[in-house]
Amino acid sequence: MKTTSRLGLAAVALVIVVASGYAAWRYLDGGSDAPKFKLAKLESGPLTAIVSSTGTLNPVVSVSVGSQVSGQIKELYADFNSPVKAGQLIARIDPETFQLRVRQAEADLESTRASVAVQKAEVARVTATLMDARRDLERKKMLVEKNFISAADRDKAEATADVAKAALDVALAQANNSSAVVKQRESQLAQARVDLERTAIRSPVDGVVVKRSVDTGQTVAASLQAPELFIIARNLTDMQVETSIDEADVGRIVVGQKASFTVDAFPGRSFSGQVTQIRKAATVVSNVVTYTVIVSAANPDLTLLPGMTANVRVVTAQKDKVLKVQNAALRFRPAGAAEEKKPPAAAAATTGGASGGSGGAGGGAQLREKLIAELKLDAGQQGKLEAIYSGMREKFSAARDLPEADKAKAQERNRAEIREKVSAILTPEQKKAYDEMAADAQSARAGGGGSGRLWVPDQDGKPKAVSVRLGLTDGSSTEIVAGDLKEGNEVIVGLQSATAAKAAAGAPGPRLF
């Protein structure tokens, strides 16, 4: 019995010793884990730079049909999705009031024409009276010459003739006035008839009714603005996407560029188009400036409907075969590595940033030294360059205190001002080189071009920096234009520990207790 107990205690002790040894081994092995790198290979293939945005599908031509007269909708002859032809009757406003106005205008016209007839008769009567007075005057003149009557009778006859002449002038004026009133009444009648005709609402174009805003019995009031009754899309087989492009990307958009878009109604299906217009009118919302870009959208099967939200991708550049690297590799920095400085080209073109605005030591001085070295400025130009930096110091300091939404715009304005002032002190040859530097820096800020640094593992497994020249980017990969790297080379994209690698490779060993 004692022997069995001793054997059991020995077995338990043995298990404890084994478990302790295993735990110690796991602890020491895990504690000695050194950081390992995640690697990715450089690949060759196509690369497409795009600008993404959202927009709304609309017909190319849509006409809002309104009413020029007020009244109650009596009849509707078109509804949603109704195809219509130009001139087709689509609604009618109650015409009774306007018919009465036409009758009143007709009656006024007839009354005025009757007045004209009376005035003409009056003119004829006064004309006859004048002719009689003139004949009487001629007779009395002959009798006065023969001394048959006195001169007073002749003078009286002359006065009578003058009165008759004045009466004729009055009658003629009244007749002319009545004729003018007739034309006025005719115009009023024509206007009343036009208003009556406008109670019939007709389609101005061939198309499809995409919106109806009124119902039978509803009263529309036409005052300073015509009420909207219908919206007619002229041709739903030819549509367009109105998309808003940020001011930072609109410089990369050119009329004629290819574009594609998707809509939520048809997941997995892509529609093609191209940029047809870049509208110059800016839209500012919460200090964000955007521009409307029109993308054509063929719709032969009438699948797309007006008002749909489109996710647009505009192809700004495309290359069939380039050496490309994942953007994660460009963002990777090993522990203890110094932050990469801007290359001379980008630094020279972007002088006047947060560091360049200091106007003295640090980054600003280094940027000016690189600019002097790259462009080979003489002593006079160097003095002017120093004055430019000193003059811009306060502006850059003020820009740093602005909100984030305004800081980038202020810094861009300051950079543009510095570029303009620096260009003014350069010779034509220097200015050409400086413009190339500025273009290179602008391309780098827009997401393509410039220089970068990649890290590759050396023979000892330590990270080694390799400078490369960058080109096109699609947001996930970037083109390598120049550098000591080839297709298939591995670059570091991140870190992973040995413990994490083991955990990823499989589950931990069995637990003894």
C-alpha cells in the first residue's frame, strides 16, 4: 500500500516537473521574440489613377411646365411616365372666367366701333355745315361788293364759317380718338383670347412626364413665378451624372476623360461614360469648395432612372504596364529611423510651408540652401530670396493658427505668392528649372509624382532604405519610375512579432492543467 502511494506521488512530481519545464521554455522563447517584417513583392502591371465622387443622375434636357394664368385645374390628360408629344394637351385650367373676359372684351370692342360710326356721322354733318357756311360767305362777299348788304353781314358769315371749321376739327379729333380706342379694345380682346388659350397646358417638347405636381381640382396661382405643374424629360435614353469634384482634384479632370459609375439599384453592374463639361461655378459648403462635373450616361434600355445616386470614378491617367508598390510600403518607417526630408525639387517648389515660414534656422534655411544650390543663385538673387522669406514669415505664422479647414488654403496661397516672387528674380533658364520643380511638387501633393523611400531587408535582416522616384497612384499602389529595385524584390510593409506569427500559424500547445 505504501509502495503504491509512493509511485503515485512520484508520477505527480514528474508531471509537475515536465509542466514547469514546458512553461519555462514557452516563457523564455516568447520573451526572446524579435520584431519580424511583413514583406510584399514589387509587381508589374496596369495602373489607373482615378478621382472618385458621388453625383445624381438627371436627364440631359428636362423642361419644367408651368402655368401663366391662375385658376383651378379642371382636367389632367397626362400622368407620371406618360409619353407626350410637342403641342399635346396635358392639362386644362377651368376656362369659364377667361371665356367671360373674352365676351366682355368683344362687347367693349363692338361698343367702341359703334362710337366710331357715330363720330364719322358727326364729321359728315359738320363737314356739310362748314360747306354751307363757306358758300354763304362767298355770296355775301359778292353782295358787299355790289353794296347790296352791309359789311357786318359779311363778317358774320365769316365767323359762322370759322365756327363750322372748328367744329369739323373737333369732330375729326373725336373720330380719331374713337379709332384709337377701337385698337385698344382689339388688343384687350386678343389678350383675353391668349389667356383663354393658356388655360390649355400643352407639352413644349417630346418626352416623358417624370413629375406631376398638381391634381384635378387644385388651384394654381401664377404671380411673380409660374407654378410648376409637370417636369418633362426630353430623352431618357441620354442622361448625365452631375457630380461634385473637390477643388483639390478638379485640376486633374479634363473634358473627354473616361468615367464609370455604379448605382445602388443595380449592384455589381458598372455603367460607362465620359466627362462632357466642367462647370466653372463653384459651390461652397462649410468652407469646402467643389465644382460640378458633368459625366455622360447612355441609357438605351431605360434602366437608369432620374434622381439615382451614382458613385462616379473618373480615370485621370492610365498606364498598361508599370512597376508598382503597395502604398503601405511608402508609409512604413522602422523604429528609430529619421523622418525623410523632401527632395530638393519638391522642397524648392514648396518653400514657405510650416517650416519654410520661419524664415531662419531649421527647415526654412535648409530649403533656401537647396534652392540656391539647385538654381545656382548669385549673391544678389540670394539677398532678394532672403528678403522674400522674411516678408512671408508673418503670413505663414498666421496660417498655422487658422482652423484646419482654412489652413491648407492659406498655405497654398502663401506658396503661390512665394513662387511668383521667386520667379520674378530668376533668369529665363533658372525660371524654367524652377517651374519644373514647382510642377514636380504639385504633382506630388496631388497624389502622384515626387520622391519616396522604401525599406528592404538586408543580409542581416535589418531594414535598409532605398530612395525611389514615384509616379502614378491609384490610392492603393504607386508607380516606381526610378530606383534600385526590380520586379519581384521584396519591400517591408509592416511589422509582425514572432509570437503573432506563431499564433497565426496554429493554436498553442496542449494545456496540462
